[in-house]
Amino acid sequence: GENVEQHPSTLSVQEGDSAVIKCTYSDSASNYFPWYKQELGKRPQLIIDIRSNVGEKKDQRIAVTLNKTAKHFSLHITETQPEDSAVYFCASGDSGGYQKVTFGTGTKLQVIP
Amino acid sequence: DVKVTQSSRYLVKRTGEKVFLECVQDMDHENMFWYRQDPGLGLRLIYFSYDVKMKEKGDIPEGYSVSREKKERFSLILESASTNQTSMYLCASGAGGASYNEQFFGPGTRLTVL
């Protein structure tokens, strides 16, 4: 089955700095890569996703890049703010309509004011 | 607005008890999922269902079973609870189909098995 590795497990940045979280996946058939954010005590929520026909996608201060050849994708958060503090999960999924994805182990991001 | 609810936020059970965790979604979603969340291990898929009465094993199905008798409801069953099943359990649903849609999560049930 699919294996998703995520690094780092924890990340502390100063407010205003950038944060980068990296993930690798094993199944070359995977073609959907979502990122979820889970604030303390709350449910995970999708913040951005990318499909394999796209190399980069941006949404305001967040962006995701995908390198299918190397089987890795990354989340970039610029101008970090305290409300960005959360656990971030990457995931990858194969083709098909069942939406089955495999999640990474999570990165706890702390933004220090 | 999608709403996914779970029957309990906190649950305490004893070893050997049969445990039912219920999940209900109100958006007519085809797909429903059960995950467990443990520190350092992320979200691990236990079972998922893509239609009424249809189910597929996820990555860690041992010790669990599921039931989907109605489209909106997906139940996770621990036939004989054990202490290593103490965890946070998250249910999710998604629209399914040919495109890839987000999964909408419930608030979670923190289960403690004594």
C-alpha cells in the first residue's frame, strides 16, 4: 500500500517567517495530494490540494508544490501568523472515486509572536 | 454546510466490552471513513464505505468492524475492546465520484478502554 512520510514532526518559526513542510509518497499511481490543518481540539480541515497534472498551486499565503518524478510534495506558508499554529497533515491518494487517501504523520507548527 | 456528527465526544469502556461509535452526515455523501488518530502516527484508516452495505478494509482493520445500513450513517464496532484501542476516533465523509473531493471530518470521539 501507499506510504507517506512527513517531515519535520515539529516546527517553530517566528511570526512573519516562512514555514515549509515536506512529504514523500511511495505509490507512483497517486495523483491527488491534499493538505489538512487541525487546530488544537478541533477537527482536520482541508486547506489546499493539488492534482498530479499541476506542479504548483497557491492560495493567498499558502502554496503547495509537487514533484512527481521525485515523489515529493511540499506545503509553504509565507508571512506566518499565530493563527497558523496547528498540526498539518499531508496525504496522497490514487485514482478512483472512493477518495481513499493515506495521511502522513503530521507536523506540529508553532508560530511564535 | 456539511455537517458530520459523532455520537459521543468522550467514551470510557472496560476491556472486553462491545463498543459502538456512530457517525452521521447530512450531505448525501457516498463515501464515509473511520480513522484513528494517535500522537506521532497521524490519521490511520480503519475502514471505509463507498455505498450502503459496502465496506472496504483500510490499513488497520484488525479488531474492528463496520456497518452501513443507511447512506447517512456509518458505525464502527469494537467487538471486544482492548486497552490498545484507546485512541481518538475520527469519522469523515466525502461526495465521491470521478473527481477528488475533500473529506469532511466529525469532531472525534476520544475512547478510553480501561
